[in-house]
Amino acid sequence: MTQVNTEAVAAFGDDPVHDGEHGSPLKRVIGPKLLLLLIIGDIIGAGIFAITGRVAGEVGGAAWLPFLLAFVIATLTAFSYLELVTKYPYAAGAALYAHKAFRVHFVTFIVAFAVASSGITSAATSATLVGKNLLIGFGQFFEGVPQDANATMFAAIAIIVVLALINLRGVGESVKFNLVLTIVTLAIMAAVILVGIIAIANGNGDVSRLVVFETPEDRGAFAAVTMATAIAFFAMVGFEDSVNLVEECKNPRRDFPRIMLTGLGICAIIYMLVAVTVIMVIPPGDLLNPKNPDAGILLDVVRIGAPGIPVDAIFPFLTVFAVVNTALINMLMASRLLYGMARQDVLPRVLAKVLPKRRSPWVAIVFSTALAIGLVVYVNLNSDDGVVASLGGTTGLLLLCVFATVNVALLVLRRDKDGTKDAFRAPTIIPILGGLLSLALAGPWARSREDWLQYEIAGFLLLIGVALWLVTWIGTLLHRRSSRPSRNVGRS
């Protein structure tokens, strides 16, 4: 058996001696501070810029409520992830947990590919936002800069290619770049909140708007809140990406519990402050109609609170820093997950190839980049609701299904006592609630009819996954047959 296969068996728990701290060709360069910034940078970014207006369109001034509910659901599943990642500190995350719990090769593969696909759809969403804002920003200085859908599509493709090149440089460079982008993002969020506070202090805000509940005429309050929470869920995902970088963390069992919960708490506070600021400063009727729809509703807060700032010239470029951060981490996660599963013979082995010096999984990076570009083109040609809404919703849909699987896997794996000595332990009620609520938000009742395209996109991606699974299965079968000794060997 080759070294890769030995590590694959160990990663699935068949070698109790293997502790996950050694044997990986990936560099352990992520300490607690970098891990915290990676989690914050992944959660805070595209979500708050892309969906605040859409959430408000479902529930009016009560837009803070769906964000709060989305945070609660995400936190429940975060506890399940913490128990599992400290018990099994290996790359592959949810797919590894599903494999250990159910021992069905096809289920393992589908979960793995669903997680990777969620990262790719999220990166494609973020790249589209970046492309839009860059075109808007350059359009303030140069006449004739195109702003149409095709121009945005090509700009998004260029962004995805640039991110792939950064990713190829290695995880150390990618995470350090993330550090810079995260600091810029936090500064932008702080500026929006500060400007909003100034606007409210100057009489341009209304606290009573926080309880103005407005829903579309054809929906009741419960349906509106459910749909808004499903939309808001996109803003709270990202913490699970860090699990797929566990083999590049210096001390995962010590760092993950406190860092993940700290990161989630910080992000929840920031999102709630931003949502409350937007609702109080912008009149309810204007929440769905920002002055510049492509740039998002946050710019209108700055316009009202600081009218002297040339927001149209500055803010689109600042938004780029915040959103590209999300895209970078998503592509980083997706490529590492594909690499990890290839090492474990769940995906074609070619995806596990790494650059000799950089130690970055170059085939997995190229494959995930090609998928992201294909998604941007496909949705741009087939969606009337917009690339951001369709791909962002698909990200949430895929992860809700994965979260439900992770919560069930945790309950099953409670019977496995290996690795529990130093592992985090979540109360039993948490994975039960996390699984039920995740499934509730994944159903068609949590989406409008126009958003059902998300199921089509998710199904298309999973079909690609099934095709890869078949290739791997057939290849493994042929290899076993060719390696089987002939019955005539040894006969005279």
C-alpha cells in the first residue's frame, strides 16, 4: 500500500495510532490569531453587502430578526463541528464525519462535493459582486465603462482567475492576504456603523422602524420570516470552511473551540449592528430600492449619514476588499477539500497532486476555478433574478443540507469513543435542534418560486459530483482487478 493510501486509512479512523498531527504534506502555518481572522473574514464579506436589502424586502424593518435566527442556527451546528473537529482533526470536514458515521462511500462523496460546491458557489457570488463594484468604481472616473451583465460576467471571471493564482502561491500567502483584507473589511463595517450612529444622532434615524414588520401581500408573517432567514443564512456561513484547513493549523484541538465561537460571536455582533443601523437610517420604502442596486444598500447609509463623502467614488473600491476576501477563503477551502478527498480515494487521485515547492494542491485549484467560472456563465445566461441572488441562495441551500448531515453524524458518532479524551463535547439537544432547523430552512417553503432555480444549480453541481464518483469507482475497480494475482501463478 502506498503512503497516500496509508494516510487515507488513518484519516478515516482505521489506524487508532494516527493522531492527525503528523503525516500531512500540507504546511502547519495557521495559529489562533490567523484562524480567528480567517473565520471572521469568511463570514463578514459578501453576505452583508449582498443580501441586507433582500432580507428587508421580506420583513421590512424587522430585518434584524432573520439575521439573529440565522446566527442561532449556525451556532447550533458550530457546536457540532467543534466536537467533531476536535475528535477527528483531519482535513475533509463534513465528508469525513459522514463517512465515519454512515460508512457509505456514495454518501461520503455527495457530502464532500456539496461542501466543495457551496464554497465554489459562494466564491462565484463574491466574484460577481467584486466585478460589479469594480465596474461601478471605474465608471466614476472613466466614461464608457460598461455596466451590463456581460461586462460583470467577464469581470467576475477575471477575479476568479486572480484568486486562483493567489491560491497557487500557497496557504501561507493566501492566509496572510486574508489578514490584510479582513482588517480592511472590519474597518469598512466600523465606518458604516459609525456613520449610521452619527446620522441617528443628527436626527436622520428612527428607532421605531426596528419594529415595522412588512411582508409581501401574498405571504404571512411566519412564511416571510422563514424565507428571510433562509436568505440571511448566506451571511452567517463561513465558519465551517476553517474545518477543512485543520491539517494546516498548529494546534487544532486547543484552538478550534474558543476561536470558532469567538469568531461567530464577533460576526454576529457586527451583523446585528449593521442591520439595525441600515433599518434605522433608511426609510422602509427605500430599503428595496437603493440608489445603486449593484453596489448595495450600505452605500445609502453613508450617503445619508455623511453626505459630504464622495461615496460613489470611494465605497465601491472598499467593497471590493471586503467581498474578495470571502471569495479567496471559499476557493481556498474548496480546493483543500477536493485535495483531501482525493488523498482518501473518494475523488480521482489526480486532484491530490501538489506543487513540489509551494505544496499547494494545483489540480484541485484548477478544477474548482473552472467550476466557479462555469457557474458564473451558466447563471448569467439562465437567471432573471441575478447571479448574486441565485448563487448566494444555492450556497445556503447546500450548506443547510450539509449542516443537517453533520448534526445527524454527530449523534451517530457518540458511540465512537476514540479521540474523545481531549475533544469538545456539545449538549445532545444542540445537534438535534441544529439538524431539524437546518432541514426546515432547506425546503421549498423557505424560498419563493423564483428562487427554486437554486435547486437546479445544486442538482447540476451534484451531477458533476456523481460523474466524478463513477470515474473514481470504476478506476478503483479496475485497479483491484489488475492487482489480483492470477490463479495459475505458482502452478507447475
